[in-house]
Amino acid sequence: MIASTPPTRYFLAEKAYFCLVEDYIVFLDLERDDYLFLEPSQKGNFFSILDENPPLHNAAQENGQARHEPNELTVSLLQQGLITPHISQGKSPQPITVNTPHKDLLGYYKVDAKPKIKISHLHNYFAAAFKAAAMLRWWSLKRIVDHIECRKTKYRCSNPQPKNLDFTDAKQLNRLWDLVEIFSILRPLLLSNTNKCLYNALALIEFLSRYEIFPDWVFGVRLGPFSAHCWVQQGEFLLNDSADCTTSFTPILNV
């Protein structure tokens, strides 16, 4: 009787994220800043590969044992580094869940007076814009995302109940509106209003971090034709985009 070794279990690689769009599986490879697709016919096969009890595939004999060979899709995903057999280098294959904001902060929430721009605002704006440019120039997208996540985690651990992040409070919402409005006014000095969503979003995140505000950075995709986009949101409010634009995208990553 030939002994059988259990099939290998695989995990989603740390650098990989995915979402379902119109029955297609779309991957984001953070290290390569690249997107890949699986056809709807491959969806079931993909989830079975990452299942806790993967099904048996092709078996080959080796030293009196039945050795289960990975199928073609498994080999392809392994070669692209999107899955791994090592739990220490992988994670659970769960698509992200993101609150869908329907309000544009600058368009929906209005205060009586325009904010006054101070020298400190100019300093923080230029510092944020140049830091964002440097990160995008020299760092991989994965390193940038890890940096943003680590900073948010450190702040939350050191401030379990930060009052300055309670945006149900009118005072804090006013403060957030002021800062986003100031950034919007200063943005044309260095940044483009169009076609540079990654740079614009990262610069806003860096600007707000200087005031100990850490919003969500959301990446989304859509098909027909393929398009990728990212934006910044805080709770129910979009900080640098409109709902008319973002609702057509399926979130694939939330930082």
C-alpha cells in the first residue's frame, strides 16, 4: 500500500492583495506595483488552493509515497510570488472590507469662514509634498504602505482614545475640514489636480500626519476597461475625491 503525504496548504503572500470584480479575481502586487487577473473560470480553483483543507490534485509516486503535485494555477501563482507555502510569509486570504463614504468633506461639510493659512501650514505642506515624492521615487509601494501602517499602529497604541480623532465631535470635524481645505488651496503649488492620485493622496496623508490625523488610504480597481485609483477617506467623508468617482471602484487595499 502506498502512503500518501497530505497536500500542501498555501497562503496569500504578504505583498499580495485581491478583490472580486464582476467574478474576476484582481490581484495587487505591492512590491511590483502591478495588477494581475484571474478569469471567472479560475475563481473556484484559486479559493480551493488557499483552503484550510485543500483538495487532492495530481499524485505522483516518490519513494513509495503518493506525492501531490501542484496544479498549473498553483505553479503560476507561486512563480509570481502571490501565494506561499510558508505561513510566516503569508496571511489569510480574506478580501478587505471598507466603509463606503458617500460625502465629500469639502463639498458637504461647510464652515462659516475660510481657514487662515499660516507659515507652519506652508512648511508642513512642502515637507509632505517632498516626502511623498521621495518615497514614490525611492521606495516600493509595499515599503510605503508598511511605513503608513506602522505609523498609524504606533499612534493608536500610544493613544488608545485620542480625542483629536473623534470626528463625531464638531470641533474636531472643523479642524479636519480646515486642514483639508488648506491642503486643497496649497495643492496647485506642487501637485496636479488630475492623473496623479497616488502622489496627491500620499502627500495629503503625510500632511495630515503632521497634525496627528491618520485617515484611511484606499486603493480600488474597476474593469471594462481596467482602471486603478486611490483616495483618502475618514469615516463617512472623502477627503480628496467625490463619491461619484470612488463608488465605481472596488476596494482592494485599505491602509
